[in-house]
Amino acid sequence: MTMLAITAGMLVCSGDKVLCQAGFVIKDGKVTAVMVNKDLEQWALSHDCSLVDASDAVVIPGFIDAHTHQYGLFSHGIPMDVPVAGFREFLEDFWWPRIENRLQIENVTVSALFSGAEMIRSGVTGFCDTLEAPYALPKVLVQQAGEIEKLGLRAILSLESSERISEENGVACLEENRSFIEWCRKRQSLIQGMICTHTSFTCSPSFLRKAQSLAEEYGVKWHFHISESTYESEYCLRQYGKRAVQFYHEAGLLSPQVLASQCVQIDAAERQMLQKSGAGAVHMPLSNCEVGGGIAPVPEMLAAGMQVGLGSDGYITDFFSVMRGAFLIHKGNLQNASVMPAQEVFKMATEYGAKVLGWADVGRLEPGYAADFVILDNLFPTPLTRKNVFDQLVVHGAREMVRSVFVAGNPVMLDHKLQQVDIQVAGAALKNQVSVFWEEQ
């Protein structure tokens, strides 16, 4: 039995509950009790329990990056000598031939270690990764998982499967996901697998049904990108006479098992279909702008009762920047400063992200929940209060404030120092591989 007590100057239990001078007890990786610091200190002493004193700091649930691409580091700053006019050209002329099709296992592992370390330094304790490397088979997910396990992070990993190269390659990628799910279930690990496909324009209906059947058989999430730009719905209208979400809906492919990323170019009827199906969604505010896809109707999705998490898309690892993007972009787009309040964005970054990933006991600091949390130095130049804490965190928070990070009660960063990796060594290894990767393109 492992016990630990944490005192906090301000304890953000969730997006709905904030306490001052309070903390919690951890037993076997979970929060077992929340109490005021004075009582907690006495309890820890009487129970011979180790105490972490963060009474000068802010303690929050760890962030959940609900959709990322760790390998995306290989594209950061890459010279682009091809014109990219639209989303289709971005994929066909640049992303697929220059990035995805060239990735090998050694690229995946070096990016996984550095990306995971950067996540921790940004306050992320759990994430969902979509690897897009159709030629990196076999066992690439096992290799990626090995790097994540070193860091101690909670994660769901998957390999994107499609028929854009060939039906055989798509089936092989699905098999990689299936075998990885089984591999994870044989271990005591914080890492899980899921089924993953690309889109309706790279996967036939029969292939999508095969993926759905696998997800149902193993009781896991089925992830796919949808309507990241206008291109997918335009394709579905030509091919099937209906928009993308409608295509999935009428094919019987939407359910609570679905994790739909992007959801940028969807209309009101499609939002209703997603909401009624119980599917979860993930919003990537910054990358959607970078590829020119548009701005997702997230305020409307939330108002309709959809669960929407927040993701970096592998574009910018700093989750404080991702939260700020979600907070600001929709206000400008709708010309309405009241939409996407900081409290709602914080929920997207924590408990909503956990819910869409199927992590029922993650995302809050309350009894029964996983002890995934972040200790932040209170470096805010203006007073931090219970009334302004979410605005301060979302608008003015910075990764430099992240002092310590715990996952399942275990420290993965203490006093600004990563516990399992030398960031300088990991960064140098990444830079060396990326340099070669760019030179060979």
C-alpha cells in the first residue's frame, strides 16, 4: 500500500470545484480523500504518510491531450518547396509523400520520447496518439509504447489504417492495432490501444465496417478524422450523395465508441447526428488554422450537449497555448466575447478530454479518481483567487509555471526536473534524426 499526501495553496479539484488551503491523500495511485491542509498535515503525521508541501502553489488535474501525432515533430520547420493551395494538395503533395510514407520505427521512437517529455513539461499527464506511418510495420506501436512507459505517462496509442496505399496495407495496419490492444492487455500498464482509420475518402465502406467490428469485438475506441476541411464532405457528396457525417450516420457507423477528431466543417444537422450517436469529439484550434481547414463550431457542439476534448494535433506541444487558442479563436470568429469561457476550456483540457477517451476515473481530483495532477508555481503577476483561477490558468498560464507532475500518484517531474529522461540528450537525438530526414526528402 503506497500513500502520499499533497497540500496546496489552491486546489482545483475540477472545473466546478476550487478549494483554498486544501489538499488530498493518494493511495495506490488514486485520490482517496480531500481535506483542508491543517487536517491533512495531522492525518499524514498520524498515518506515517509522506507529505508533499505545495501550500505555496496551485494544484490542478493533469491536462489531457486528446488528439496528437507525436511523429509530427519531424515536420516542425521542414522546408516546403511545394505549393500548397488547399487541404487535398497539403495531403497529396506534401504530408503523405514527404512525412508519413517515409517514417520508420527509429523516427517514431525518438519523437515519442521527446514529445512525451515536452508534454510533461507542459502539464500533460495523459494523451491519445495517432501514428501515421504505414510503412513502419510491424510492432511499431510496441516500440512507441516502450518510450512512453519510460516517461510514466498515461496514453492510448494507435496506427492510422486506410486503403490509400493498398487494401493489403490497410488490413496490415488494422492488424497492428489489434495485436497492440492484446499486447497492452497482458501488461500492468497505463498504455492502451484502440482501432484507428483515416477518413471516408481513404477508406471504403467495407473497410470502415471491418474497423468498427474490431472496435466492438475488443471494446475499445474507434478513432477517425472527419471533416477537417471542406474536402471530405465534397468528396462524400460526389461519391455518396451526402455529407461526411451523414455518410457515417446512415451507414450505421456512429456510436459512443467513436472518437471523431477535427469536426471542423460540419453543419447543424451533422452536429445533431454526432450528438445523438454519443460519439466523442476532439477540437484542435491551432492546427485547424495552420492547414486552412477553418474553425470548428465548438461552442455550438458544446451547447448541443456533445463531449468535446482538446488536442494539440502534434502541431504545438505547449498545452497552455492550445487552451489559449480555444479560448480566443471562437470569440473572434463569432464576434462574441462571451463564448468559450475559460472555465469551459479548462474542462475540455481535463475532464472532457478524459471522457471522450473513455477514462471514467481521470480528469478530476476527487475521491476515486486517478492521482494525475500538476503542481504550478504561482507566478501570476496579479492576485489568484477562486473567482479568477480559470481565467488566470487559461489566459495567463505558462509552461514555465509547471513545477511537478504526477501520473497515477507517481512523480514524472519534480521541481522542474524530468525524472526519467535527460531532455537535452533526447532533444539532440531528435534533432540529429530530423536533420537526416529533411536532407533525404
